[in-house]
Amino acid sequence: MQNTLLVLIMLLFNFQESKPETFEPVTVLELFTSQGCSSCPKADALLGIVKNDNSTIIALSYHVDYWNYIGWKDPFSNKYNTDRQRSYGEKFFSNRIYTPQLVVNGKEHFVGSNAATLNNKLETYGKQVSVNEIVLTNLKRNGNTLNLDYNIKGNTENKNIRFALVINERTTEIKRGENRNRTIKNENIVVNEIISKVINSTGNATVEIPEVVNSKDELSIVAIIQTSNLDITGAVEKGL
């Protein structure tokens, strides 16, 4: 009887020891959008509303390039963003990609202009703890280069880290295409992003600042931890 009790105590102790470390919930919203898409301005506006809702929400706007053919070249669009969206498409077994598409913590997606669904997802994910936390320090801008140090807490096995350079907001007068003669405000626009495999929990990174950024833009850097299956397990945003 004593031996059985001792085994049970040891099993309980080992279970508690192996329980993963957890941190405050973080909800990352990735909106795939385009200034050339007539359905996107509503989603762009919705993202702007929720981005400052609370500190646990990180909202990102990725401008894709496959709408450019219709007459208006989105100045923030690039192939990298489109490829990132296609990677999510493969994960979600989608036979097509679309705009506006909103991906939540890399785990599910829906039409980005659907406010009711977004509010529901924010409530759900706002209660789920993160298994990683990222601390950014020593952010230094040197001309068109940003340098920083990072420290990742929690299990980093088989995970990647992304660093997204973000413009706080920009207003654009659209001259051609589906949104011609409209003025659109885009917020938290990703203008550059690098990704690498996590080797150590601490390290440093360098992010180039592209020419699309002007002297009046307010910038921030977003760091995201993501599994090989593209699930987001932690993130942080810090202004420059």
C-alpha cells in the first residue's frame, strides 16, 4: 500500500514538473488585404477599431499583390505577403486565397469584415494563455536599419520567430481600380518581415527599413513565435 502511494505521489510530482510554463494571453490578427479590393476597406476599418482595444491584441495588415493587375498598384503589396497567405491556405486546406481574410493566432480564418465573428474570436482567444513570451530590448535605429535583442520564455523547440516592421497608419487616395476616388486608411501595415528558426532563447535581429517608410511614419516592431504548423504561441509589439 505504501509503495503504491509513493508511486502515485511521484507520478503527480512529475506531472506538475512537466506542466508547460504559461503567460498572459495574446491574440494576433493577420489581415490579408489590398487597396485594389472593393471588399477590403470595411475590414481595414474594423482592424483599426480593434487594434487599440487592449494590450493583448496585436493587429497586422499584410497587403497582397494579386489585386494589382486591376489598375491600382498597392504601394504596400508584395509577393512575400501573398506567399504567407498561401502558406495559411495550405494549412487550412483551402483551394483558394481571398481578401479580406483574417487569420487568428495562425489557427483559423474568416472574412475580415465580419465584426460579429471577430468579436467572438477575440473573446475566445482572450481567455487562452500563451506558452511563449518575448521580451525586446536595445531597439536601435541606425539609418535604414533596426537592431534589437530578444529573450524568449517558454519552450522554443521546433519554432520560428518572425519580426514584422509595422507602419502605425497611412491614408491613401486611390486613383484607379475598384476603389478609385476613395480615400482609404490602412493601419498596422507590415512593410518588412524576417523569419528564422529559433536556435537559442536569446539573440539579436536586424530588420531593414524599406523606402516605402517616410519620415512622418510612426513605426513599431512585432515579434511572433510560431510553430512549424504556423500556430502562434506568443507575440509582442513595441513602438520605436
